Amino acid sequence: MVIFGGAAVWMHNMEIQAYNEELSRPFGDEDSAAAAAAQPYANAKWGSAGLAGLIYSHQVTKVIKWNKLHKADVAKFVSDWH
């Protein structure tokens, strides 16, 4: 998860850099050239962030499941012990 989160931050920085580099070129305009130069990085940023979120959600779901199983095991242990 950390790898994909870090990749999203890195792609965000690359997106800003590509956008600003295109604006600094002669005839670079905000509407088409800069946005087009930054678009691949924006797509990669959201893809990486989405993948990190998916992994995080999966981990949270696993922890909730394990918690329910642990509660059931403890309840069984206590009922068997008495």
C-alpha cells in the first residue's frame, strides 16, 4: 500500500512539473498544451491512489473479519471453561 501511495504522490509531483514546464515553453498555453502534457501523470496518479485505496479497504475488511472470528473464539473458550 505504501508503494502505491508513494507512487501517487510522485506522479502528482510529475504532473505539476510537466504542466509548469509546458507553460514555460514558447506558445505554451494552459488550455491545451499544458493540460495534455500533464494528463498521463494525472491518470497514473489516480490509478496508483485507487490501487492503494483498494488495498487499504481490503486490509480493513480482513481486520474486521478477524475481529469477529476472535470474538467468537473467545466466547467459545469462556463458555467451555465455565
